[in-house]
Amino acid sequence: MKRRFSLRRSGRGAAALLAGAILAGTVPCAAAANGFSNADSVLDMVQVARYESGMFNCDGGVMEIVDYNSDTGWAYAINGQTGRLAAISLSGLANTGVLQTLEGTDIDVKALVEDGSFVYGDMTSVAISPDNSTLAAAIQAAGANDDGRVALFACNDDGSLTFRQAIPVGKQPDMVTFTPDGSKILTANEGEPRDGYGADTTDPAGSVTVIDTATGDGVTVGFDAFDGAAERQALADAGVVLQKDTAPSVDLEPEYIAAGNDTAYVTLQEANAIAVLDLESNTFTGVYSAGFEDYSQVEVDIDKKDEAYAPRTYENLLGVRMPDAIALYTADGTDYLITANEGDAREWGDEDLGTDYLNEDERDFGDGESSPSGAITPENSGLTGKVVFLNSADYDGLEEGVDYLYGGRTFTVYAVESDGLREVFTSGSDFEALTARFLPDYFNASNDNAVVDDRSGKKGPEPESVTVGQVDGRTYAFVALERTGGVMAYDITDPERISFANYINTRDFSATVEGSQQYEDGELDKWVTGGDVAPEGLCFLPADQSPTGRALLLAACEVSGTVGVYELGQDIRAALEDVPAGSWYADAVAYVYEAGLMNGTEEGAFAPGQTLSRAMLAQILYNLEGQPAVGGTAFSDVEEGRWYADAVTWSAGNGLVSGYGDGTFGPNDPVTREQLVLFLYRYAGYKGQDTAQSGAAVLDFADAEEISSWALEAVTWAVDARLLSGKTGNLLDPRGSATRAEVAQILMNFLENNR
């Protein structure tokens, strides 16, 4: 059985420290412009720019969804307050050390789309096609029961749009996206009962519309196949939350879509479910529960009165995840889904007309009230404030006698399997614990105030949006927190070993936007703080599509009316003048440099073409192991106190390196390519890894006979494991010197294989 080992970070040399100092000074204007864990993480998060619409709203709905055209350099963000599309130029954007203000222009989509056959209501979502030629906007009709439209525009180099056509879709399209190959456009048609419930009202059916981009033909797919008594009961038994006496085709409301080329995954937020849509047959093949957070096992803070982070567990209490956004990525051939578990109450209708409905059950423990089940009381919990529970009596799919909260205050990762979804990770209490650590004075503040603990009794930080992207060879999930604000980043490269990477929050809690104050009963009730408040939509730009040359994250913020721009990753190469961007070894050098395995040879230099010495190789192995304590020396030419002495002593003591017959080690002697892989081969064996080899691939090289007999097994292993590749002329060059650039590449291959 192959054993895994984790890479432990070690202390950096002078060049690494210099790079850290340079990076730490990139944004001197405000500490909030940096990720809280920049000093400890390989993923730096630095705000480099902001777009300001000049509008704000305590209740949100200003800047909502954003996407980017990498061919033209223009981003497009929906302004829900004006109903217009903001075209924002990112051309010339750079990390200058000063927060840049981005300019934009407004595009009146309504004027371009509305005609006599369609009454424009609201623009809800926008997406750019994979080939950057087309912008798609989801448009809801003015009537809640009327079909919406997807408006398609040609993207022009100056940021303007040319209207092409409007295609009918289902009721209330709330999200639009393209498949990765661009062959289809999909809309999540929410179909909410906006007129409430009553004899003269209609609850529109939720659906997904699939549009063929080649023909413009659309097919709207509903959930009628689940309306049968047996099918509906199966959903409820599996934990899908359905309103009693309601057909799934009416009750299920698509919120967000993560699309592959053949399959799409659709969140059904209020139903706490994810639907799987086959894009070949245009049928839903399954609806699966998103699961629950168990607060008898996971700590949660639901006390809004103590003004502190005071988490605890509660028996008989579950969080209904109710995911909003969803993202899709692939690792080792398996598809994984990531959900932002926001939670959402149902509140519809008009009280004056008698059609109103609200499924919240608010209990004030300060007034002596208990939870709906009676299991949580003021006496056994110590709670003194209000807590908003889900009125579970109106729903199937929930257990009797159990208390339920809205949302999970988490993000969750699921593996896609042939018979459904398998949960592999959920963030538990992370978001509350991390925001309490980094922002103790504003823990669980809301997006319409800066009051500590304000949201503890209702959905906490409220994860809203999620997107996925690769930065410096690692895959990250970025999760926006609607209430407290900011974006959490997690390393999801290995779905079985997900870990927190960084958190950035560019909201200025100490400032109040003039004119935003709202009063109730003479007291200040709501206000908009400065900076970026309430991120609603995220857009990831990979490094090869970014104007700065580094990966970027755009965050559209609905309360502050801003779009924040964050640069991601540590640009170590900027501190190494002899590592050109785009060189075949640049990524590998950055990888080993950041991991603390190889330092620079002098200030600002890595010396990629320099031959690696035996002392350097011993130091690398020692760094890999985390530099355990050792003493003494085993060789006459290795003096105690030299920078490599401990490394040589440890490596030799564990059989990884050996000296010469005269008792010397030869620390400055060059390392050959076969010596390098021999030492790595020994290290792999030392760590209990699988070092078996077939022996066939190595024979394909023209100079295979030149491999020394003592290195044959190791070289064969390295070739089989694709650590070692050939040079021009199909030569392996086993006895040639190993350059520092080659070593960096082989080390990265070795570590990536054994994550």
C-alpha cells in the first residue's frame, strides 16, 4: 500500500525572505487590502483595483453578477439598481502598489431587448461564451408567470455590445451559463410564487432551459417526472425538502447551474437539493439532498446577544444547507461539485391581499421562548436573543421533533458517482471561527450594519457564491460571504485533503457611506460601511487571461455597488531576475522556492543553469523532511556549522546519501542526473512509497546503456514515474550534470505525484 507524506514548510533563506518583504509591500495603502494569511500561505490575496458604480443600497441588489472577456479586456457586471450592464475596462491593469480605480460605462440592455412581444422586467445574470464572441444576459419578464428571455450580444473590442437575438426561456430565469465547449446555453428558471399563495395565484414551475448555440433552439426541461406519488416520496425520504401537498414540478426552484459538456448540476436552494441534468437527452436523471450540518457535532454560534464568538454544540439541531451557487471541477478523473450553503426562507405574497407566506419561525429566548421542538430552552442553552428557525411543520423531507436552521454556514464538496453524490468535505465551523479570529470586533456582522454578532441567530456569515480556479499549479475554491463580507479561499487540489488557504475582506468597517443611514424608531438601524460590502457574484481569471499576468478574482458587491479586483498567488519569479516568465522551468522554480526546498544562490538570483552540488541535494532532502534535529558530522570534509552540515549528517544517517571510500563526502562535487534520481529513489523508499518499476520505458532512450549499474533501478523508477524525461536526440544523459532548473522540475514532478 502506497503511503502518502505531507510536505512541511521549512525556514527560507535570505532570497526567500527578500521576496516575502517585496510582496508584503505591494499594497501599502491599507492592511485590509491584503489577505489575512498572506504571510503564512502560498496563496497571496491582494486587492489591486476597484470599480465604483456610485450607488449603494442597504438591502443589496446593486452590483450582482460579473463576467470577463479575456479577448477584449472588458468585464461586465449587472447593476440591479439601474437595470443596466456596467462595462468595466481592465486593460492596462497592473499591481502597482496603489489601489487603482477602474472606469466603466453603462449599457442599457432593456432598450436593446424590449419589443412589443416582451415586457422587460429585470436582468439577473450575465455570462461570456468560452470563445469570447458572445455575451448572454438572463432577462426576467415583468409578469411573474411569463416566460423570460436570454439576450445574446456580440462583444466588441471597445466594450460595447451589438444585439443579436432574444430567445424565450422558462419562468424567471435567475442564472445563465455556457457549457465549457460553448455548444449550449443554460438558464436556471426559478419559478418562484411571487404572488404568494391563494385561489387566484399561481406558483410557476421551475425549470432549466437548454439552448443550442448553433441553431438558437431552446428546450425547457421541468421536473414532471418526479410528480408521481412514489417518486415524490423517494425524494422526501432522501432529505429533499418539499412543501406539503405540492408537486415537485411546481415546488422545485432552480437557483444556479454548474455545467459540463454532457451533464449539468443544478441547485434547488429551498428544497436543499442538487438536480442532475443529462444534456444529451435533456432530462433530469436525479435529484439529491445536499445534506445537513449536524450541530450536535459541529459548533455554531446562534447567540446574538453576548457580542462575542461563543460557539457550542446543540443536540437535536441541524442546519439545512440550502445551497446557492455551485461549481464543478475535476481531480484525478473524478468530477466534484462545490456548493455555497447560504440558506433561504420563503417569503411571498401580499399581506393585504391575504396571499402572504413566510416559513420562518422566530423564537426569542430572552422572552422565555424555546425552540420549535422544545429541545432548546433558555435554561439549558443560556440563549437570550432571537433565533430564526425553519417552520418544518409545512414540509416533507424533514424529521419530526428536530429543530432546523437556515443554511449550513459552510461550503461542501461532493464527488459525482454513478448512483448520485458522495459528500467528501464540509467546512464545518471554519467560516465562523476564521472570521472571529481575523475580525473579532465584527464577527457575524450583517451587510447592512457593522454590529458584532448581529447575524448569529440567522444564517451567520451566509456563504453566497463559489468559483474554482488554478493558481500556481494548485486548485482553489473561492467562497464569498454575503454578510460579514470577504472571500474565503481553500486548497481543493486533493479533494481528500482540503485545507484553508487565505481570507481577504476589503470592507472598511470603520467608515460609513454618507447618506446610507436608515433609522427605525429614532435609532440608527442600517447603514453601508466603506469598501466592498456583500460580495454576490465571483469571476475567476486564470493567469494566462489576466491583464496583470497573475490570476485575478473579481467580486461584484451588491450593497456597496462596487467590484473588487484581487490578485492571487505569490509571484516569486518577480524577485528572481534570472527566471524569465514563460521559461520551461519558471513554474517549477516558483514551486520549490515557495515550498522552501530550494533557495536563491544570492539576492535576486536562482541560478537555473548552475550545476547542483551534493551539498545542495542533501539540503533539499533535509528540507523535504522538515529539517529534524541532528548533531555531529560523519565526514572529514563536512565541518560542523556549515550551512549543509546538518543536512548531510541527517541524509547520510538515514541511508539516503553516501560518501566516498576515503571518509569524505565531496559537498561541492556536482550531482549527475542519475545520482539525483538515486537519492530521490532512496528517499521514496525511506517514506514507504511504492518504488516498483517495469523497466521497459527506460530502454526506449538511445543512451540507456550508459546508465550506471548502481543507478539502473532508480533511473528506471524515475522514468516510469515520469520524473525524468529525455533531452534532444532521445537522450537520457544519465551521467550529465543536473542543473538547478532540472532539479526543480524533477522535484515538482516527484511531489505532485505523491501529494
